[in-house]
Amino acid sequence: MSNMLSLAIRFLSLLSALCLSGAIHAAEAGGRLTVVTTVAPITNIVQNVGGKYVKVSGIVPDGVDSHTFEPTPSDAKILSTADIIVVNGLHLELPTVKLAEKVKKRQTPIIHLGERALRKEDWKFDFSFPKEKGHPNPHLWPNIALAIRYTEIARDSLAARDPAHREGYAANAAAFVAKLQKLDAAIFTCVKSIPEKNRKLVTYHDSFAYFAPRYGMKVIAAIQPADFAEPSPRDVINIIEQLRREKVPAIFGSEVFPSKILEQIARETRVKFVDQLSDDELPPPPKNSFIGMMANNMAIMAEALGGNPSCVAQVDTGNVEPAM
């Protein structure tokens, strides 16, 4: 941790201690609850549940690798003002959580969605997240059943911190869950439109480990190793051989994780290379939402694998209209 960040932590901890005894909860004073989140999908879920009752700040910028993100002194200041902090958990934001524990107000809870949504025995360890490293795959939200669970946890956590608006949080969450359920059904339809032999995923980053089992797909490989470096020449050869055996029609990359290696693998195996999938970067307006991100992913995935990209055409990608 840098000296500047250490100094910021000490200052903010002192300030928090001095102000704690006289602090008045924002919601109790008639204001909005101050919520700090991390990655964009979680930020969007919390915004949909919180509506007009919350002010949400996501500290991991769009397009930044959430696994290697290091918070700054300005993030320490944001965390120190939070009434509630919501993180994915499952070891995704360890530097941010460590900082939050040092600078947050004493009464501010840190909500770890992943640990609350999924039992430890159901954590997945795989290509980019081998068990011997001790860090589970944290990408629960592409599985929409788990995104619904995140929504419910966010609803209950906000209501516990701000009981005066419990009914509003419940109404917002119910509206958002209804949208998620329609998205979930559309994803099943998308996958069914893909020829069964093509329901195979090869991605650069291992983001779909919880998604694939729910929707009847199989993750064949992830290119990025556990240390987030480029794969070794031996790894590349093994992946190329596996793709040839499996006859995979397309492999998927991401703008967040650009890789010349993936392009090389696509050339060697003569498969389609699609670099537009996203696991934590929301699309631009008007689809600037978690649901919009997943709908885009499914249209791209279906088209590349021989399915029907219009399978998500009727999905409402807008955010929830806040409860009055």
C-alpha cells in the first residue's frame, strides 16, 4: 500500500472516530442512504433496488480489471462516508475490502453478496481459478438465478439499514426480479436455439462458470491463467489441440482483456473470434444496465454459435422506475 494511501487511511479513521458520536444516519435525517459498491453489475443491481432512496457510488471504473483493481486515496474517502458497502465477495475485491475495513464508519456493514448467495461447497474452482490458489471463481451474476439472489440480499440489507423505506425497497426489488425472470427465460430460449453440438464456451477470462451449468452449456477452456498473465506456449498448444478435438465454432474475448494470443488461437484453429462479450462492463445507453449487458452477451453468443440472436429482442433492458 502506498504512503499516500496509508496517510489517507489514518486521516479518515481519525475523522470517522471524531464524528461518530454525533453522526446522524442519512436516512433518519430524511436524506438518502449512501451506498458504495464495486463492479458495475452489482452497482446497477443496487441502484435498481435502492431507487430514489439511495445514492450509489461504484468505485471500480468500467473497463478496469476488477481482479487487479487497487483502490486510491479518493476511493478511501468515498468508502469512509458510506452507510452501507456492498461487494461481490468470493475474494474478488480483497484490496478494496481491506481498505474499507480500515476507513469505514463503525456502524457501516460490508455486505458480501457471493458468500450470502452461495454455499461454500458450491463455489467453483476452474481454469483461471484453480483450487490450489484458494480463490474461487467469483462471477456469480451471469447466472440469473444468482443475480436474483443478489437482488434479494440487496433488498434486505438496504431495508435493515433504512427500515423507514422497507416497502419501497421491496417494491423496487419485486419489479427488478420480474425483469430478471424474463431475461432468464430468454437466455434459456437463446441456448435452445444453438445446435446442441455448438453449446460450448471458450473465453479469455473465466467468467461463465456459474452461467454454463444453469443454461445447458459447457465451458471447454479459459485462456487466461490464474495469475492473469498470458498463457505459456505449452498452454496455447494444449488449448489449440482441445479446440480441434471439440470442433468449437467460435471463441470469445473481451475488450477488458485484449489478447493477441486469443487471435492467434483463432487463426490456428480457423474458428470465429468474437471479442465483444462482457462480464462486468455495461453497454452504452439505452441498454446501460446489467440486463442490457446480459442481453447483448446472449445475442452475440447465439449468433456466433449458430443460434438465433433475436432470442433476446423482447427483453426489457431498461432500469426499474423507482417506487413512489
